[in-house]
Amino acid sequence: MQVITKTELPLKKFSSGKVRDTYELGEDLLMVASDRLSAFDVVFSQGIPYKGAVLTELSLFWFDLLKGVTKNHLLPLDLPSNLARLPISLERRAMRVVKAKPLAMECIVRGYVAGSGWKDYQKSGMICGHQLPAGLKQAQQLPQPIFTPSTKATSGHDENINRQAGEKLVGKDVYDEVEEKAISIYEHASKHAKSKGIILADTKFEFGLYQDEVILIDEVLTPDSSRYWPVAQYQEGISPPSFDKQFVRDYLETTGWDKKPPAPALPQEIISKTSEKYIEAYERISGKKFVR
Ligand SMILES: Nc1ncnc2c1ncn2[C@@H]1O[C@H](COP(=O)(O)OP(=O)(O)O)[C@@H](O)[C@H]1O
Ligand SMILES: [Mg+2]
């Protein structure tokens, strides 16, 4: 099995992110999810087997499930004749999408207090300006899901922001619209996940403007963009084990790495366990067998 950390298609490159390489396809874009792994915003040189296929296939599953809730950027995977067929390894990792103008704000929804939300709450009793009940424990469910946007840093770490700062970035109308959309998507998705024995603790969406409309773009509800906890291991007061990169992060915390590039080499065992976690997340959430 080929691990894909680089792509080189005979198309004009549009952008290269931490994980995805995007190409121009006429007016549209071809987004290819590689097997690259990033943790603490640093990209590792080793890839995670099947990761790009998991991210793409899980996003496709969710886009379909959420069809009635929001418009998205997805188009049928029609390819130009010089690419009439992508190598099969890339075909599973590729999505054709409309070219949108991404909002300068990451749209995060939290149903539970974890991660940077837990850090903010401990400091101030608030997350992104939402005043929360006193005495919440780590990983506790919130009275209702909250919209906690962040900046979309081009380099370095994203920063949590409040409504006022968000409205400055995207305007009041768009802010209201994405807040409502993001919470509604979260509610639908967490209901589905729950029926599969999984808690959707929090997740990050990206929205973009396309033909004067706000649509859902990027990847959606993957282990890279979401914190998923198996119900069976969920407990308040701790950081429950999750399907996201927590597994790699926990390992890295034991190595003494200062979280600055270059990233250290990962042992083979950590790479294969991470791969299994991604595949397990896909299979449990979609209810489908992942084809290896
Ligand atoms: N439909 C779209 N139109 C334009 N840009 C998009 C679209 N969908 C996603 N993007 C952008 O493509 C990039 C995806 O690549 P990724 O590797 O996830 O980047 P990043 O390192 O910024 O997370 C993101 O910057 C995202 O904003
Ligand atoms: Mg991304």
C-alpha cells in the first residue's frame, strides 16, 4: 500500500495546505487529501496509511447525510480527458468542488468543554465570550452547543475569538448565518454519531461565499476537524480517549519535543495505530466497511 505524502498532478496547483493539495480544474477545484499528518500545526515527514482516503470518504458520507441541512461545495468527480482516470490511490482522496471564497474565520461548535475551550474556561469561566455555568468539569457536556469561532491564521496557531471580533472579520449578517448553520449541522451530526456510540465533542467547519450564498466547504466532520469520543470510554473530569490526533499528541508529549519544526520521526507502531484509529472512526461513524 502506497502512502501518499506528495501529489503531482498535471494540473495547475491552486494551493497546498498542511494536508490537502488543491488544483485548478477549469472554474472548479480538485482537492486531494494526502496522507500527511500534522500535530501542533507541524507537518510530519511520514504519512499515515489510508488517512487521505478516510478523510475524503468520511467527508463525502457527511456531506450526503447533511444534504437537507446545508448547501456544500461538492461537485461530481468529472475529470478532464488528460486525467480521464486518476490513479486509483488518488481517486479515493479527491473531491471536485466549486471554488468559493473561504471566510476568514473558522466556525467551531462545542457541545462539551475540552481542548482549548477547557483551557479558556479554566482561566475566565468563558469560551469565546459565552458565559458558562460555574464548576464545569473537563469534558462535561454544556447546557447547549455553543458557537466558538477562531481566526484562520495563515501561519502559527488559530486564536479563539468572541462575537464582536468575528463580526469584524465576516460582517454581522454572515456571522449570524454561519452561527445558526454550524449549530444546526452540529446537532444533526452529533445525533447521528450518538446513534453509533460516539460523542461529537466539538468540530470545526469552514464556510465560503459562492454566488452570493454561504456554503459549507473544506473537509467536514473528520477526525482531523473534530473531537470524537467513544461513549464507552467517556468520563467527566479527564480528557477522554478520542479518534482525533490525541493519540499521536499523547505520544509526542512523552518525547520531550518542543513542538517546533522539524517534527521528530514517529515509530512504526505509532503510525500503524494512528492509521487504525482513523479507519475505525470511518467505519463506526459511517457504518460501512473501509476498503483497504
Ligand atoms: N470550496 C473551496 N474553495 C476554496 N477554498 C477551499 C474550498 N474548500 C476548502 N478550501 C481551502 O482549502 C484549504 C484546505 O487544505 P488544508 O490542507 O486543510 O489547509 P490548512 O493547512 O489551511 O488546513 C483550506 O485553506 C480551505 O480554506
Ligand atoms: Mg484544514
